[in-house]
Amino acid sequence: MILLEEKNHHESELWLNLYTIKKIFGKDIKLKENQIIKYILSNYILITNCNDNDILELFS
């Protein structure tokens, strides 16, 4: 699942669960050069080095 909260400061790095984004939300992510995929489990696949703009683009 995903929880988004508005905060007064911005995190410099966010991690997203690729499995949740694809299977639950039906969204495709286009990886950027600095982003890395980390395979933990089949339903726990992380994308590192994301930022708040990446999330806004994904859900807009």
C-alpha cells in the first residue's frame, strides 16, 4: 500500500514499491538514470532515488 502525507519539508530521496505501483495502481514507471531497482521479494521491489516530482508525475 501507499501512504502520502503533505509535509512542510521535502525529502531528498524517496523509495517506491514497484510491485504496488504496477499491480495495485496500474501505473508504469519510466526509470531515470540515477534510479535503482532493488529486488527484495516478488511483491517487494523497490525503486530508489525517487523524489516528490517523480510521485507527482506518476499520479497526475
